[in-house]
Amino acid sequence: MVLPAGDRPGADVTQALGALWDYRVYARRWVFLLVLSLLSFSNATLWLSFAPVADMIAHHFLLSTEQINWLSRVYLVASIPSGVVAIWVLDSVGLRWATIVCAWLNFAGSVFRTLPFMVGGIQDPFAFLMGGQSLCALAQSLVVFSPAKLAALWFPEHQRATANMIGTMSNPLGILVANLLSPALVKKEEDIPMMLGIYIIPAGITCLLATACLLESVPPTPPSARAIHSTSEKFLDGLKLEFIGLCGALFIVFGVLGALVLSLYVDRTKLFTEAVKIGFCLTSVVCVAFALVSQLQGQTLALAAICSLLGLFGFAVAPIAMELAVECSFPVGEGAAAGLIFVLGQAEGVLIMVLLTALTVRRAEPSVSTCQDGQGPLDWQVSMLLMAGLCTLFSCFLVLFFHTPYRRLQAEASASCSIQEDMSPATVDREPHPAATP
């Protein structure tokens, strides 16, 4: 049974339609999830494959460290326009073709990066490195946005959160692996081609699986009532109707812009601690505003602005906080420091989400909103106030008690001074001046 877009049901008839549909699930949904997870993992490893060995890459290709940093930053820049396009592609082209195109972009980018080693006489290797990274960056938005779509279309209600988690967490897992694998593979400059070749393997396998194994965007029979009308709205109409999607888009776009600007600023000033403390304090203020304004009706523009500011301050400070963790934990390896921060952050996020969800209750008074099951919406007032309080508490604790030297920068400065002293004229034996001889 397939309904045209204009005849698909709303929330008030979803439960009634349950009797008309023979909901079922298909084992190949796990194949789709596997392909999407591998694609997300591969794309993340390609993103940060150069960063842990930036010095060797720069020296080998006669590039500056700033140029190598842009091989990672291009992901942030590309995600701004490609993010909006990715939403349209998922709704218009379908999940299958979106995943296949994404897999080919990812694979083509991984191969393009190796051309300076495969083809002799290339005068500008940076153009090929940046070109390959740009192709992979275009695929990132589709990768990040797809798990929720896949979970809604292919998985029953009791498996959606698990499927979304597996697909989403594959991306940070890839970041972690890249931070550990690149330094392990590249011990000297001659190992760089091997590293690039190894990163092609998961990209190629994923491309092959996506092309050969993904046969349809949606299952013949939906797995749940929600899947019946999960694609009922066009792109622009969906943004207008589903206000939460617009807020999420604003959060990401402003977060990426903020991260780009703040990263460039901190690279030049080295004010890691100051940037993190100010960012957390501003995030706390915006979080308090969100907790208060979200309880009011008719504050659409205010909520959109708050979500934009929350991304601008909160999301933007994340990479700087990761870099600060590496600075203050030196000489612990960058991969170990970043990995520990990531694992602890994920654990804390799970605890806070479980706690906030447990504190919600059904609204007793009539509401203008209804859920898919026809019940009234949950009251998040206590949860939002608690979240704002925790954010403020952690920010105050950070500002008052966190003071650290930049151990990695100090070590680099000491090493530079030692090299200069070794090369100074005072340490070099000089022959006497001819005028000084009798």
C-alpha cells in the first residue's frame, strides 16, 4: 500500500492506520546500516589522516603547516553549502542513491590524494591533496545526516535509537582511529604513500558494498507507523513545518562558522584557555536563555536565534577544547589525550541525557502540540533548568579552578632555543683574525 504525498497521514490518524498496514522488518536493514557505518568511519579517517603527521607531510611536499591544516579545515568550509544540499538530496533522490554517490565521492577523494605518488612530475602536489580532501568533504554531510533517516525508514521503533547510535558513532570512531593509526604508520617520510594506500582500502570496500548491496531506498513494507510518512514533506516545506530541523541546521551552520573563525584566531594567538573559558561562559548564558524561552509560546524567532548562538559558542569551542587538552596533557600522545576526552565526553553525555529524560512528565494542561502517538507532549521544564544549571556550574568550575601551562608549546620553544644555541657563533670555533697575528 503506497499513499501519494498529499494523502499521507498526520499524527492524529497514525494509530488508526496501524491496522491497515502489515508492518515488518527485513534482515537487509543491517546490511544498509553496515554500509553506512563503514562509510562514516572511512570518511572520518580521511578527514584527519594528515593532522597527526602534519610535520612530516609538510616537509615531504615542501608545504607550510598552515597548508596542511587546511586539508582538515576544508571539511568545515565545505559542510556549510553541502549541508543544505545534503538535506535536499536525501529527501529528493532517496537514501540509496545518496549513499552510493557519497561512497563514490569518498573513494574518489581517497584515490585522488595519492596521485602525487602515483604520477611522476607533478608540480603542485598540494592541489591534488586538497582536491581529494574536498571530494571527501562533500561526502561528509550526507554521511552525517543519513543515520537518522535510515533508522526511521528501515528499523522498528524499539531499534531506531540503536541504529542511529551505531551509524552516528562510527564517525567519531573514525576520528579516533585516524589519530592513532597515522602516527603508527608514518615513522619516516617514505611511509606516507603506504599510509594513504591503507586509507583507500575501507573507502574502496565501502564503495563496492554500497554499489552492489544497496538495492532500494525504502523497504517494500514499512517497519513502523512513523516510516509511512517519514518522507511526506518536501525540503523547504519540511524546514517550515519541522521547526526542530531548522534549529538543528542553524546550530550546525553557525557552529561550523564559529569553529572556523575561532580556530584561525587561536592558531595565531595561542590563547587556548581564554577562548575555551569565554566560549563556555557564553554557552552557559545562551543555555539559560534557551531553558527560559523554550517554555514560552510564539517565540519562534527567539528560539531560532538562541539555537544559532548555541552553535556559535558551544559547538565552535569543541575543537579548541580538544587542542587545549592535548596542550595540558603533553607529553601524553595526542591520540591518547583526544581519545580519552572523547570517551569521557560520550559517557557524560549519555548520563546527562538519561537523567534529563527521566525528569520529564506528561503535561497536565492542554497543549497546542501532540505527539505521533496522540498523547500530549512531555514537559521538559525541570530538565531544561537542570541542564542550564549544570552548564553554568561546570563553566564556573572551569573558570575558577582550571589553570594550566601549555606544555607542548613550552617543549617546542625549548627545543627551538636549543637548536639556536647550537648554531650560534659563540659555539663555533673560529680562526683568529689576520690583524690579530703578530
